[in-house]
Amino acid sequence: MHRWSELFIPTLREAPADAEVASHKLLVRAGYIRQLGAGIYSFLFLGNRSTQKIMRIVREEMDKIGQEFYLPALNPREIWEASGRWTVMGDNMFRLKDRKGADLCLGMTHEEVMTDIARKELRSYKQLPQIWYQIQTKFRDEPRPKSGLLRVRQFIMKDAYSFDIDAAGLDLSYQKHHDTYCRIFDRCGLKYMVIDAHSGAMGGSQSQEFMVRTPAGEDLVVSCEKCNYAANMEKAVSKLAPVEDLKTEGDGQPLEVHTPGQKTIEDVARFLGVSPKNKIKTLAMMITEEEDANTGAKSGKTRQRAVVLLMRGDHQMNEAKLSTAVGGKETRPMQEEEILALFRSPAGYLGPLGIEWAKDLKDAGKPILLVDKALEGRTNLIGGANKEDYHVKHLTPGKTFHPTAYADLRAVTAGEDCPNCGAPLRIDTAVEIGHIFKLGYKYSESMNARVLDRNGKEVAPIMGSYGIGIERILTAAVEQSNDENGFWLPPSIAPFEVVVVSTNSKDEGIRTASEDITRQLEAAGFDVLLDDRDERPGVKFKDADLVGIPFRVNVGKKVTEGTVEVVRRSTLAREDIKISAITEYFQQLRPAAR
RNA sequence: CGGGACGUAGCGCAGCCUGGUAGCGCACUUGCUUGGGGUGCAAGGGGUCGCGAGUUCAAAUCUCGCCGUCCCGACCA
């Protein structure tokens, strides 16, 4: 029997001053966690019980599709060199040396170790498909740990990896994970969304994130009010209302207009009496690329290359989309001298005319002109003339200037139309609790994993990787259900399902009834916490409301009538229940999924 | 890494400007009291004032350096 009087459950009246988000404040106040350093947390009794329950659910579901491994967190440098990520991971990877001076690191993720096993062991297509998973501690030296458990430097992740002989097999493994993740998060009682995610620079073909809406979230999610369209901001698209182009004046040739001192889109639009929608916004960026990227040689030399973006005047650029458009390279804004060197004009009057742009992305050396898709087909736009105090009319993409490429560079804004059904889109912040990813051949190729296919030909297996943040499930659940007095977890992941409050531990009748009820419920398989402390009822009620247990049984004066009070933490609704019927009462509440 | 704030008892804070033997609330210990929403009274225990230098007869307080934590930004497989 779990007696509160004998347990260590250090609840606090006040949250630590440096806690900002609700889950952080409440998990500390409820005695689940304590901070050890920036982004490093200890889990105490209640916190550990909750994460253990989460891991049990994850295991039960993952065991239906895969096999559990346990890989080392301590990794030698060599396998990370093999995949090329020893350098790529940069400062985000914790690195150390052993006594001989050999380089080691702490694993941030385990594609390398899993692929190492695959390349040493897998020989034939007959051994495929394989799904291997583990529940393991990950280490990431985050530039900025924050928000309690939401962004930390050490955390537990369930990570899984699939190996298939072909793309069709990967589709199947991917779908299995999708379905399994839905079951896991359903069982954990979370309200989540599955959204299309940015595949990033890794060349993956498909990727989805499992997100929980919360103001504490760091990701932006675009979703439809009506249909099930949902995507990460980095990938989301929307339907735009049609825009009326300006009428052609005279012969329609580019026409310079004097716009003294008018630099911003708004100023120029107002000055010329047009809408910003008829204006071109010119953004000047730079990328770093390898000098011989196209020749295949690897000198390691890099050079800077200009990338100029044209957007509709009232649109905002999304950096993740830009990064995708330039092949996953990092971009940075041009500096003043660089702008003058390319445009021969100060910022505020930039435009596409008079510069020889690259014909396509492979056209090395020349500056790249990327035009947002929202400008494709538009005519008679107004942009900068590359001349101080002048803008130019009659700009028509493909006619008066030639883009290197059209690309989707635009950030969706709330209220725009859903690409599927046309209903308004909303934008929310959310926390990522899971991510499934079709990796393709990146690791099997770079690390040289090979199997023989049906025809005796050596081929690389195709891979997928799939992650769940264990602590983030707890954090998201707290974010999802809390008030100023505390939080309530779904019964499946709460440290206890029921707290039995003995309202007066000095009263013999109340005390024995509390113990009897606790024993009864435990015999029926419930996790029960008995609050038998010699405290006033008010103290116990406050603590019970705080610590995340979804149901409470108040054992009070009515025991003489054979009755106790059951309180649901979520609604604070209370009802009197006969002690003789208490087990049955909770059994009826218990979800079948359990 | 850039900008900002903070560091005094387990938690929340005052004291610092104007240097002079460290204080409040909660929590904790003991006794009494109370017993359905953090009871009340009384008596106690607990702090190298983040660390190190410097100024001074004297530093929590002034100066310099370092460390740590949080927030905004950059970053984020």
C-alpha cells in the first residue's frame, strides 16, 4: 500500500522563479522533477512513475511491430565519421576523450549505431524487413535549453529504425509506425495532430510530426478549421485569392518612375497609389557552397553565392522553404557592401533588372534569382530599379526578366484558404512529441550497408527512422490539462489513478475505511495513493489537486453512512458513492484500452 | 554567439543606492490547539550573502574578473 505519509512527494506552494511555462512550474510544484542544471532534470518518485507508465505503453505497442534493442549512449568517433555527421552535428554534440586520447561522443540519435549493426549483420533480402527500436537517453548540447522539460540537454527517446529491400517495403514500415504512434498517443490520452513536416536537408522523401497544441510550443502548425489538412509552417501551403494585375501603360516596356525617399513596400505602394500585392519584394541573401559542387570533385573549397528572392509585396519569406529551394544550404542576409556590389544600388530600390542571373541552379557562379510561386503568371508588377530613388513598372516574370527558378518561399498566414477545401487556416504553436521519417539510402549508402537482392545483386537497404520523446508526452499532457491549482493526467500515464484522502487520520472509523477502500481498489488492479498524513483536510485537498492524479476519494464523516465522495480532478465534479460499490464504480470508468 | 535580467536559508522575497556583526513569509523541529479547502498560538533549528581578487579600520552592500541560471534573438538531427 502506498502511504503518502511514508513517501517523498515534496510539493511546493510556490513555483521556482525561473520557471515560465505551466508544465515546468507545475511539475516542480507537484514534486515530479527537480532541476540539476540548464536543461538537466532529476525525476523524483511521482515523475518517474509517470514516465515509466509512458514507456510501458510505448513498449507494448512497439513490440507489436518491432524488436527492442539497447544501444550504447557512448559512441566512438569512427561511426559518426562514416556517416559524415561528426562534423555536421557541430557544437550540438557532446564530445569527450578517453584516457588514451581517443574521441568519443554521447549519442544524439542512433542512425549510426543501428546502421553499423545492419552493415555487419544483414546479408540477404530474406532477412528484411527489420524494425529495431530502443528506449534510450539522448544527449544534445542545445544552444539554449528552455521551458522546463520541453527543450533539454538529456532526455529519453524511443527511437526506431526500419530496414527494407525497396521503397514499397519502406512505405509499409512507415505506415506501421504511423498507426502504432496513433495508438500510443491515444492510449496516453493526448489530443494530437499528425502533420506534414519539413523533410529538411537530409533528402528524406516523407516525414510527419505528431504535435500537441500548447502556447508553450516552439513549432508553428498550420491547420484547417474544417478538413484534416495540417502541416508544419515550414511546409504549409495555402490557396491565394486572385489578384488583379495593373493595367499596361503605353507600350508596356519597363518604365522607370521617380520615387524619392520611398524605400519600404508600403511607402512605394502608397506613393504610387497601388496595392502592395502589385509590388515585388526583393530579398538579397547569400549561400556558401562548394566550389566544385557540380564537377563531383571534393576540394573542400567554398565560395559565396548570391541568392535573390522575389516575393509578392505583402508576403513573408519562410527560411526553411528557402533552405529547401537552394538544396538544403544555409542562407544569410547580404551585407551592405554585397548588395552594392551586385545591384549597384542601395537597399530599398532593389529589383531583378540589369543583372545576369543563373539560367538554372547548376549554372555555377552566377547569382540565383528565385521567384516565389505567387508571382508566377503575374504581370505589370512594380519593383526597384536598382537605382537610388527610382522604381520600375511593367515587370513581368519570364518576360522582362528570367528567373533561375520558381519556388514556394512564402510563409502562410492565418486566415488564408486551405489548399484542400478552401476553409480558413489557423496557426498554432505546438510541441512535437513524435516524428516519423523516410530516410532513404543516406545511412545505408554512406556507411556501406549492403544485402543481396533476389537476383543476387548487392543493394543498399532503404531506411526509415522514427522517434518519440518520452518526457514530452508527460509535458504535453500537463500543458493540455492544468489550472492554477495543478494538473490532471490521463489515468493511463498518471503516477496513481486514484488518491484516497483520509480527511481525518485521527478518526478511527475514517482511517480504517480509507485503508479498506485503498486495499479494495488495489485488489482490483488500480494504482492507489492513500493520503494518510496527519494534516488538515484543506492541505490534503490542495495537494491532491496539484499532483496530477485524475480521481480522488474523500473519506469523511459520511463513512458512518457507508458513503464516500468521489471527485474528478478534470471537472472537480463530485458525487457520493457507497463504499460497497466503489470498486465497481472505478471499473466502469476504466477505458477498455487498458 | 549577440542583447537583457538575476544569484541572500529548501521555496518565494526584502536588505545593496547611502559600507558598520543578515531579515520576512512559507516550509522544517518541539509542545499545545484545530480537524471538509494551505487552522491558531508559543518556543526553536537552519545562511562561507554564487566564486575569486581588489578598495576600506570594516564589504551582502563599492570596483574588477569568473561561474551559474532565466528571458529575447541566432541556432535546433
